[in-house]
Amino acid sequence: MDMRSVAKGAAAGAAVGFVYYAVSAAGPLQKMSIKRDAGKTLKAAGHLLNDLKSVVM
């Protein structure tokens, strides 16, 4: 089993679960804030995956 694909799958699943929880638990004003911060979050997640990739490799 390829560790990279397992790590990517786990990270993607965790990200989707977190986003689903955050949006479902948020009120209308918080949803606007979540949309505003989504770009920063995605950028940070990309950096995290790159860091994890460098640690595993």
C-alpha cells in the first residue's frame, strides 16, 4: 500500500469532515466569515501537506 495515497486520503477526509462540521454548526454571520477565510485555510492545508510529504519522504 502506498503511504502517500493513504496520507492524502486521510488528509482529504479530515478536511472534508471539518468543513462539513464547521458549515453545519455555523450561524449565518459565521458562514460569511468561513467563506472569507476558506482561501487562507486551503493555502495552509497545502503547506501542511507539503510538510508532511517532506517528512515521510
